Amino acid sequence: MRTVYVNGDYQSETEAKVSVFDRGFLMADGVYEVTSVLGGKLIDFDGHVARLERSLGALDIANPLSRDALLGIHRELVARNAIDEGLVYLQITRGAPADRDFVFPDPETTSPTVVLFTQSKPGLADNPAAKTGIRIIGIDDIRWGRRDIKTVQLLYPSMGKMMAKRAGADDAWMVEDGFVTEGTSNNAYIVQGDRIVTRPLSSDILSGITRAAVLRFAGEARMEVDERPFTLDEAKAADEAFITSASTFVMPVVEIDGIALGDGSPGPVATRLREIYLEESRKAAI
């Protein structure tokens, strides 16, 4: 039985409750972060807190907890739930006013709702998919225009994953105006020769915490990085492709819309970046 955190209290997952009037439930009016745990320690924690602050600020929601308070809660949940490898999910919404209304409630009388829980994922770092690669499909990107805010509006990404599943694939890359934006829950990359190509940051995509770390490690390893948009056809003709996220780290892509990349197995660039990321992240974990 998991222990979860709700508004200052540690509770059993079967007893924890949030109001039916909570705006996260009624309006998707909230943001979230997911931090990986390896060896019982948090990966890229400060990056997640910084992005959380940015997302909350963009929605004009006051963060009720300091960085140190959030760190304490994360560590307490990891300890109470004996997480060695897994995830800590954090969600902050605008709160639960007395009734449903499109107008924001007065922040003086309605406090944000804060929820955290863990997910145990043994073998997270040794995911077998990293050795075989994943298959993806392309789908239209019809999301709202502020993908840089990590909101809980995840219906279309969820639908995208189901489209992929029905097509016999593992995930989907979204395409807008002819160019790949990102995956359903990850950033997207292709490799042309020794050059890594990925879309630059803007309101069109989420500023991935793992993305930032991987690009930094790539630079330190003297790999060339070209931040520019790329098409799905360009991706299908690439030597390699991969995705990054907090839960998949660096994951090779070996097939797009039924077309194999290279020899159909994970390429050397993605494989090496995954090794570097895991090694360096374990060293810096807190």
C-alpha cells in the first residue's frame, strides 16, 4: 500500500482525497512534474523544480512550497515507499474553490492543491526496449499553442499513444506545418551522420529536463548538435533517431511509420548518449 502526499499530509493511497471542485479535475488547471529515482536518489531534481516554477508562473499560480520543502517531500515518499528505481509524480493545481466557475478563484481564499505519489519501476535503467529500440508513427499535432507549459492537459498525447498502440507501434511523433514537434511524452531527435538534429525550444514544445542534460553531455562528448525543425520524411531517411524523457532517459527509435532506420537496430549515437546520461545522472543524483 503506497503512501501519498496531499496538501501537507502523508496518507494511504486508499484514503487520500481531492475535492470534486478542484480545478485540476474540472478544468485541467494545473501543472505537473515527474522525477526519476535511481538507486533511491532523485535525478535532475533542480531542473524539475525550475521548470515547475516556470509553469506555475505562466499560469499565475503561486508555488506553495519551497525547493527544500519539495525535496523533503520527495525524499520522504521515496523512503516510505521503499523506491529504489521508479518515479515521483508531483501535481499542483489552482485549488478547489466552493463551486465551479471559469473565472479564477481568489488566491487569498483558495489555496493550490498539492499532490505527490511514487511509482515503483524496477529495471527502469535497464529497460529492455533500449536494446531493441522502439517503433513510432507520425500523427497530426492538434494541441493548444503553449506546449512549453507542463500542464495536466494530456488527453491528446494519451490519444496519440493509443493511435500508436492500435497501429502496432510503441509511440507517436506529432507533426505540425510539416515538421515534427515532439513525441507524446518526450522530445524527438534524429541523427544524420555524426550530427544530432532536434527542434529548438519555443512555445511549440516542452523544454525537456532530460533534453537539456543530454544536449549538454553531447556537447561535452564533442558531438555536433543542430537545433532546427525536421520533417517526418527527413526522419525516415536518417541514420538514427531517439527520444528523451525523465522516464525513458535516452531511448533509440528504430522504425518510423513502418520504415526501418539504418539496419533496424539502435545506433551508436543514441546508445552512447544513454550510457553517458545514466552514468552522469547517477553521479549527480541527490
